[in-house]
Amino acid sequence: MSSQSSIKRACIIAVGLVATAIAGPCDLYASGDTPCIAAHSTTRALYSAYTGNLYQVQRGSDSATTNITPLSAGGVANAAAQDAFCAGTTCLITIIYDQSGRGNHLTQAPPGGFSGPEANGYDHLASAIGAPITLNGQKAYGVFSSPGTGYRNNAASGTATGDEPEGMYAVLDGTHYNGGCCFDYGNAETSSHDTGNGHMEAIYFGDSTSWGSGAGSGPWIMADLENGLFSGVSAGNNAGDPSISYRFVTAAVKGEPNQWAIRGGNSASGGLSTFYSGVRPDVSGYNPMSKEGAIILGIGGDNSISAQGTFYEGVMTSGYPSDATENAVQANIVAAGYAVTSLTSGPALTVGSAISLRVTTPGYNTRYIAHTGTTVNTQVVTSANTTAIKEQASWTVRTGLGNSGCFSFESVDTPGSYIRHYNFVLLLNANDGSKQFGEDATFCPMAGLNGQGNSIRSWSYPTRFMRHYDNVLYAASNGGTDTFDATASFINDVSFVVSAGFA
Ligand SMILES: *[C@@H]1O[C@H](CO)[C@@H](O)[C@H](O)[C@H]1NC(C)=O
């Protein structure tokens, strides 16, 4: 071979490498001899060559489903396809597909030690629009998991069992959490029941202090090993496990015989730090482990459903990944460019302005959202009514108490009191300053589902919208278990025209 032709060949190889997509997280785990055996993401492909289904959505209007794929091999999810399919109705995420080829898909979690809130005891499915983000400027949606929401696969293949080694990571919303049990992603019981210490090995994210804890007031990345959230070697506090304040957080847990680790970092920049690496907990049942190999998302191993959190992507591996492999995966996540985007759409609301909210349902469209004491209702209001009536039907727009990307609605005649949901009934209550109140009182307007005005979803339960039903306001889901969730008239009942306040 002449030197000329070998140069030419080197150039062709170089061009070929440039044309090859950047290695995805699961390509990197494979290079490290710890391949993904489950790969879940509603935001992007996790292999550079993956072009298959990322997730399935089901719409409320006709119960039809569609699969969302990446825009290109290894690319970002086609959010525009979801938006088109779900236009003018509601959508739920029904399946989060496994990209590893093993068929380890996540679907609606069945009842277990705890029963889910659906009529059949299953958990709720997540809204398809609760967690919009961008990846290098391309819109995509994460999985916003409210309390009661959960996904599971109790017949997964290739997951670690017994004391076998495994690793896992997840990209989560570091600002969406609570202290309930348990927002988890990872390995759990195949029976959906608590079968004892060491029968789980999952990432936990939240500020529960019922078991372990870390530095500060949380939230923390911990490991749910069953009957305990562990931040380190003991069931107590590990000061080396820091409170997390990143909007996007990479959480990693891995375990092998008498060795495990917690690592974490900012998904938008920088590397991973090790928060614990050492021997198994010094409590009976955790060494050796008795992993069962089911996969859970958003719930505990026994289907505990009190927690909330947001999941964007995550994988589980066969084998104990090296720190170097995880560091390369973190660099890939940073390069993917996670960023926030608007949580609202439709006619814009102006913070500080007083507004009225008029019903659009035919036969009721002279009624406005108002209150009588703590009851939030609808009333017929005109410019001829008394000032007292007009003030009852006027609301001051405030920056969302629980999320600054959305809004809260303060009563004009009762300053300091806001519309909030409580057991999915809307009430006018005084702001007690708590995180719970702020989240209950935060709503995200979007273009009206019936084409008029705005539909106003709950930030913390994005499957639920402000809805009038028998002239009372609820946080209602389309076809849920309560009478006020009825599908008939739902689209009209959740659409309100925003105008200037009466007072
Ligand atoms: C407002 O005035 C209209 C017209 O007089 C009346 O029908 C309606 O009941 C009044 N609204 C309330 C809440 O009293």
C-alpha cells in the first residue's frame, strides 16, 4: 500500500468517525463492560444508534395511543408529535419503553403492599405535559410523578438478583421532591410487597428523614435497600451526603458483594462526586443482598405511593460500573444540554394584575370563578352587581408560590388567601407559608383545551385542571375516579376566558 493510499484511507476513517453520532450513555456503559439491561427515557435516545420507541401516550378524547420516537438516531424525543396528537385534549404516559432491547418496559404499577388510587388499585399514570424541558434547545417532556403515580415491571429480564452486581443512574428534577415514601428508580421486589431487608437496590431522591439522611435539610440522593433509605453505612445520618439544590440532578447508585456507592452531580455542568463508597450497611439482611430484579419508578418496593419527583432518563446495568464509566456518562448528560423551558402557554397572564375567569361551557358562560367563604365556586357576575360580589369574582395574579414558572391566584377581597387544591377540591385558604401550601396553590395556564381562553392545570398534579362541576371548582382529571372527573363536558369545563378583574 502506498503512503498516498494509506493517507487517503486514514482520511476516510476520520470522516467516518466524525459522521458517527456521539456515544450515548448505554454505549459508554457497554464500553466499560457493564452494559445497560434497562434504559428508560422520555427525553432522548440513550444509545447513539437508537431510533425505536421512547414512550407511549394515550389521549383522553378517544383513548387512542401513539408512540414517540427520537427525531433522529440517538436524538431527542419528537415532542412535536406528542403535541399534535394531544392537541385539544389530555394525554397520559402509558408506557416508558426499554431501549436496551430486553423488553424491560415500564407500565402502570399494580397494587402491592399498598394499593394505588385507581379503582382497580393500580397507580395513576403521569401527565404527558407535566415536565417540559429542552435538550440543546429541542423541547422534550419528562415524567412528572405526583403522589399516587407509579410505573413498574415485575418480570424484568437481565436485572441483578441476589447479590449480583449492578449500577444505575437517573436524571431527576432536583426541585421536585417531598418527604413521602418513596420516589425511587431501580431494583425492587417482583411481588410488589416488602419481602425484607436487602430485597431492593434503588435510587431514592427526596427529603424523607424516616430512615437515613444527609447533610442539611435535603433533598438527598439515597439508596432504597428496603426497610431503609440509606445515605451511608448506617441507617442514620451521613454528613458526606449533601443536600441537593441543582434543577437537574444526576443520581447514581451501584452495588456489588459487600460494596456499594452513592454518587451525584449537576446534570447541566461539572462532574459526579462520590457521597458514599464502602461496605454494605451494618444491619442484618443487607450483606449479602437479596435483590429480586423488578424495576420501579416513582414508588417504593411495596408500592408506597406518597412521594413525588420528576424523572427524565435513567438506566440499570449488568455489573458494577467503574467511576470512570459513570464520569463519561455524566459528561454525555451535560453535553445533552438539559435546560428549563416555559411551563405555560395560551393567553398570557400578568403578575400583579387583577383578573376574572369566565366559564366557557355552553349554558354556563355567564358564570365566573368566585368564592363564598372558603368555597371556590362559579357565580353569575355582571358590571351591575355589588362591589362585594365583584370582588368575590376577582383574583390577583401572583408568581406561583410553589414554582415561579407558574402562577397563584390571590383573592381580591381576602388578601393573603389563595386558591389551592385540597383532596382535589379547590378552596380559598390563607397562605401558611408551607412548601405544601405553595405547591397546592400553584397553577399553570395553557391554551384552552376547547380553543377558548386558558385551561389551568395544577402544577403539582398536572393531570388535574381547574374544573367547574355543579358550580363548584375542583382539581379534576379527565376520566378519573371522582364524580367531578367525568369525561363528559371535561374539555369545556376546564376552559376559562381570562379578562380584567371586576374589582
Ligand atoms: C349579579 O347580578 C345579576 C343580574 O342582576 C344576577 O342575576 C346575579 O344573581 C348577581 N350575582 C350574584 C352573585 O348575586
